[in-house]
Amino acid sequence: FLPLLLPACGGPVIYASLQHRSIGLKPGDLQHGGIAFITPSSITGREEDRESLALSFASIFQSEYKDIRVVTLPETLSAINHANLTAQYKAMFDEYQDTGIFQQDTLRKIGEVTGVRYLAQLKLSGFRQGSAGRFGLLGLRLMETKRANLRVFLQIWDSQEGSIVWEGLEELNLSTDTFTEKVISFNDIARQSAREMLEHIPYQKDPKLVPLDEAQKGKDINWEF
């Protein structure tokens, strides 16, 4: 684990472990093909966080990689429903649960109705929150260390070839000392995970687009502890 201390006052300490590999994705592919988010999977009991996870990753994609066309999860689902592919979409995920494979014909149709070549599928493998007292006076805890842990797996599929072209696994730990009762939210840690994981996807900046102000990158995440 490599620690990174954010310079802001009261900012969290970040410990991240990241593994990734590119199987067929090359720099420039996402700019040419675009990417759409399909429904994430999750461990039992965290189903309600799937949409938030997809939203966090899509928003970082859109804000930091402006030359890549990104289709959000709601947009993908709307396109699938409009094209009457709901039954095929459900069957594709049912088969995926047993085989770990997305059916190629359905992947191709999703790519066609969303207008992109690549599809992003997230897996939420774990999320925990906690706190511990650090400083007290007369039996009262004045300072607490808030902690959160997130484990996320991302696969990028080529909808035309029916193949996995990139995958990454990250386990992220955040901790911060605070005088408030506010915990580290799922959205806070999910956005940080997205930022770090997406930095490792093969990417070639398009010089024809105005580059994102590098100074703004550190301001996108509002830590509210």
C-alpha cells in the first residue's frame, strides 16, 4: 500500500492498492469508440450502491476526459428500454452470473443503441465505514478518526468483438481525523477510487480539444467531514 496525504487541512490519508492490465485496449481507442456504463454488480447487501458507483465513475470520466464520449448508466438503460432489449439485457446478466461472460450478440446490440464501442462494467466487492476515538476530555470524545474501505473491480468490454480489453482492481482506504460526526460517504471514496483507477486506462489526449485545467482536478472532490 502506498499512502498519499492530501494537502488540504483536515484532508484524508489515502492508502490504495491497484492492479490492472490492458488486454487489447490501446491509447486513442476510447476517443474513437466511446464508452457506456452498464449495470454494475455487487456483493449481497450493497445493491443500493450500484447506481452511485456507476455515477461516480461516469462523472470523473466526463470531467477529466472530455474528448471521450461517455454514456451514463441511466442513458444506457433508457436506450436499452427504448430499443425493447430489456429481456435480452436481463438474460445476458443471468448468464454472466453463471459464466462470467457477456453474450456477444447482446453486447453488440447495446453498443449499437448507445452509439459506442466499449462498455464498462463495475463490480462492488466491498465497502465498510467505521470510526475510533483519538482524543477525549472528561470522558467525552473530542476527535475521532473516520475510516472507509472500498474494493472495486472494473472491466471494459469491446461490444463488437465480445471481448474484455481492460480490467482493474482497486482496494482503497481513507481515514481522516475530525471533530464532527460526519462519516466518510460512499460517494467520497467512490469518486476517489474512480479518479485513481481511470488514470491507468490507456489514454491519448486529443490536442484538438481544450485540455482540462489541471488545477481544477484537485477541486472536483469536495471532502465534507
